[in-house]
Amino acid sequence: DLPGDLVIAFDKKSPTVQTPSLDGPNKETINGSLWFSDAVSLSFGIDNVKESVGQINYSSEIANVYYRNMADPDDKGTKLESKTGVYSFKTIDDDFQGQYKIWAEDKAGNVSAEQIVPIHIDKTKPTLAPGQAVAIEKINDSIVAEIISFLTFGTFYNKGFKVTVKVSDEASGIKGISLLTSDEKVVPKLVEGSFINNGLT
């Protein structure tokens, strides 16, 4: 005879993948999306919900945790290992705008809901926009300015002048524009309110 009651516990509750934390170089929020300039590191835990049977709280152990690049049709999923309960992995190191999927299963066969994580990586440098990307306009002078030199992008005057630059970026967009000169003492300043971010241009 058994010394007490025999309790049979069934684990019917699925584990839950916690929302991953994302980290990487040049992390920036642009139009509500996180952007990075290199591979992104993801780390997360698993909530293993317990079943209650009388005074017994029970859950089967986590058996497998996987992640998958949803943009890669050949990626069938990669298994993750963890001794601490915190799982982590790195995305591809390339230009990327897509999603990664994470899921887990316990030893009772319960499978979690999929955690879908959008990833944005921009490794491509901005370029000058097609057409006349750089325009130079003489300002604050009604007299024809004396031409004293030539630059690769146009004509340089000995009076005040305004430079308009159009650039484009097909991914995260343009954060800012700087104009450098060959004279370290001459630092052009951006006219207040003149930087216009029109989509990707």
C-alpha cells in the first residue's frame, strides 16, 4: 500500500517566449522601428507556466528552444542551448529588413506561441541623389563674385554662398548631412530648419 494519495499531474500549459531585448551598434529608433548598422544580438528568457494539482505546482522542463530567419527559405530553425535560462543569438551580418521567429517546447510536448521579432540592419552608406545632387548659390552680394578657385563639386566664390546637397539612402534614411572643407578652421554650418528629411532622401 502507498503511504498517501497518488497524484497524477498532466502538464497542458505551453511555455511562453519572453519579448527579446535587442542590442547592436548604432541602435536608433526611426519611424517606430529599431535600426542597427551591424548584426543584432537578441536575448530572452522562457516563462514555463506551472499546472496546479491540489497543493502541487508542476511544470515539465523546457526541452527545445529554436530561432529562424523567416527571410531565408532554407533556414529550418536553429536550436539554442542555455544553462542559465537566458537564451541568446546573433542575426546575420548583412543589410536586412525582415523578421526572426523564436519558439520553445517543453518535455510534455507543449509548444509556445511564436515570438516574431522585426529586424532592421543598414550597412550601406548613403549616396548623392541622382541628377544635380549639389548646388551652389551666391548669397548676400549683388555684385558678380570673383572666382578664386574650383572645387570638384562646382565653383567657389570669395563671397558668402549657400550649398544645397541632396542625398539618398534606401534603408534607414538620412540622419544628417555635414560639409567638410580642406581648411580645418573653416567649418560650414547647417542653416537652421534647412535639413529636410523627405522619406529616404
